[in-house]
Amino acid sequence: MAVQTVAGSTASSTPAVDLGPAAALSCRECGERFELGPLFACASCFGPLEVAYDLPTGSPEELRKRIEAGPDNIWRYAPLLPVPADVAEKPNINPGFTKLVKADNLARELGVTGGLYVKDDSGNPTHSFKDRVVAIAVEAARAFGFTTLSCSSTGNLAGAVGAAAARAGLRSCVFIPHDLEQGKVVMAAVYGGELVGIEGNYDDVNRFCSELIGDPLGEGWGFVNVNLRPYYGEGSKTLAYEICEQLGWRLPDQIVIPIASGSQLTKIDKGLQELIKLGLVEDKPYKIFGAQAEGCSPVSAAFKAGHDVVRPQKPNTIAKSLAIGNPADGPYVLDIARRTGGAVEDVTDEQVVDAIKLLARTEGIFGETAGGVTLGVTKKLIEAGVIDPTLTTVVVNTGDGLKTLDAVSATSQATATIKPSLEAFRAAGLGTA
Ligand SMILES: *Cc1c(COP(=O)(O)O)cnc(C)c1O
Ligand SMILES: [Zn+2]
């Protein structure tokens, strides 16, 4: 098959490992290219590295057919991902192809007339979008001969790594802030790997992991979001692919995405751009909106202040999965929001809880706090006239409310507790609503 080099201008050297269409790593800042390997920073300018591809050049119809004939998970997009062609046959947790729910009840409540959709990633194997990124990182770990899978996590990633490692037959040792929700801790521990609570916040955990990578103790370890980060990030492109395919190979007009490190938002944009380049969707403008919690809103603060750089914050919010005070991809998120005509906004913890309940009440979807952040910001931006209610809008729900029960447990309890008799039921004035 003829190939075309999409990122970078230098001809790619023959890669030493088989990661399918992945041709090289390229620096986001200076464009320098490197052989595929467990690298994450440019040797020349320290810029972050990303995967560059030899993408297929056949007709869009052919590629579309090939994708549609693929499995009902992210591997249907294997021709666009850094994975070997036979990836679907290996032991993997096979995430993806989650529901795109047409949220008509919610649309009515918010006054959206152009079509409102919830991309519900709580349906993944460990109930968050993190299964997508980890599945790709596992393939890179295998290719580079790593025997231990690791990560610094705000909660969901630890569970996803634990599960994927168990399935792939790799050891795992994952690191989390010590004060996470019980649901996240149990979910990370149950798969049998080592789970280490670090006394500090996520940014402390991340710093610790960077030190561990440089130490002999960390030899043979693939940290999915550190030394495997360029591959890991590519998993989020599948959200863009799925949303467009599920809309009938069409770009949405507006898409609202939560921000922790900013990787997901950045790579969804990369995925949309690839679909346009490949002719799989018609090229038209789309806007990308980023969502943060007020208690950890470094990117939103920079957006509103008109800054290009992100000033780190100390997180204090119930949206712990998004509590990264020093987001690695913050500046790229700002670029994308500004380039597409979108915005970055934040909501209070109270608005997060309200939004969790709004989604549950209108659509029967119980999202985690990150989902509350995203829907809360969507509502706020509609009310502010920033999100256009007459256009097609997709809200990404990235996790499952069962992992963050504390956020709503105070206000979500039994309506009444009664004796098992009709008399008691009637006396309590129930069942007539
Ligand atoms: C990790 C996470 C995100 C966002 O992560 P990025 O670091 O911005 O890619 C969003 N929602 C949930 C539930 C998460 O766990
Ligand atoms: Zn560089």
C-alpha cells in the first residue's frame, strides 16, 4: 500500500519495532523525529513527543468499509493507531465503541435544538475512558519488552492499568494520591497488582514517578503516562473516531471535553484532524470546549486571562479524577480552544453535583464527578450564549458514578423507609407522584 507521511517533513527511517502505521516519534515543538521507543521528551528542545504515522492512502470508501467490518471495540481503528495489525488477537481488555446516546430529554431541559449527544465512556471495561489509552500503551510496552506496567494516577488510570496488565500477563505497580475515593482504590487494587498510595497530591505522585524512571528500581517498567505517554495519548483519538462514525461519518459542530492533563482533549482534536485528512468526514469547522472544576482550573484561568502558559494550582475539588494542578498539555489545550473558536470554562463543586443528578434524572446515565464537570460546563456555556444550542453538540462522560458515590450520597437516599404494608405506603403519601 502506498503511504503518506502526515506529521513532520523528514522521511521516516525503518522502525525497529512493529507498531503498525506508527512511523516515528516527532517533537510537537520543533518537529525533530526519533525512532519509535520509550521516549517522551525531545532530545533537542525537551518538547513533548507524539506518534507520527504512515497513514493509509486508499480511497475513503475502502477505509470506511474496512473499519466498519472490524471488531466492536477500538481495534476497528487499528490502521490509524500505533498497534500491530494483529492486535485484536492478543489478550487485551478491548475497550471502546461505547454508546453515543442521543440525549433528547436533556436537550429539552437545556434548550438545545441542534441535537445533543452524550458519549458515554462509563461503558468501558473498568468504567472510564482510561481503558482506551491504556490498551494502546500495553501494545507499546509489549513492543519495547517491558515486564511491569505502571502509572501515576488520579484514580481511574490505576484501575485501567491493573486490569490491562492482569489480562496481558504483565506485572503492575501503580501510584495514586493516598486520599482517593474508596471506589477508585478498590477498583485499582482488585486486579492483584501493587497499589501504592503516596502522601501528596497527583503532582507529587507524578514527580515521584519521574524519579523512579531514572532509578535502577524502575528498569523494565513502562509508565503508561510517562515514558509511554506518546502512545498512551493516541488512545484518546478513538473517541473522535467513534463519535464521528456514530454520527454517520460526520463531524459534530461542538464537543465538550473534561481536562485533567489535557491529553484527551488534545488527542480528540488530533483524531478529528486525521479523519478530515483521510477524507473519512467532510471538512467543516468544529469547536472544542474544555471543562474543569473551579477547585482545579489552571487551564480555564489561563484561557480567561488570555495567557499562553498555564500557572500551576493546588487542587481542591470533589472532581479528583481531574485534579491535576500542573497539566502537561495545558498550553496545547489553550491553542485548540482558541483555534477552533471554543472555550475553557469551570464550575463549582455544587454545580458538579447538580449536573451529575441532571444527567441521571434526564437520561438514566450516572456519571462520575468528571462527567458532572463536563455537563456543568456545557450548561453554563449554553446559558452564557457561548455554546450554540442550534448546533450538534457532543458531551463526553468519561467515567462511572459508582466510583464517586460520596459526591451524591448525601442527597441520594431512600425516599422513605416503611413497614412492608400497603397501609404504611399509603400513610407515607408515596406512589402518587
Ligand atoms: C483522566 C481522566 C480525564 C482526563 O484526562 P486527561 O489527563 O486530560 O487526558 C477525564 N475524565 C476522567 C474520568 C479521567 O479519569
Ligand atoms: Zn523538539
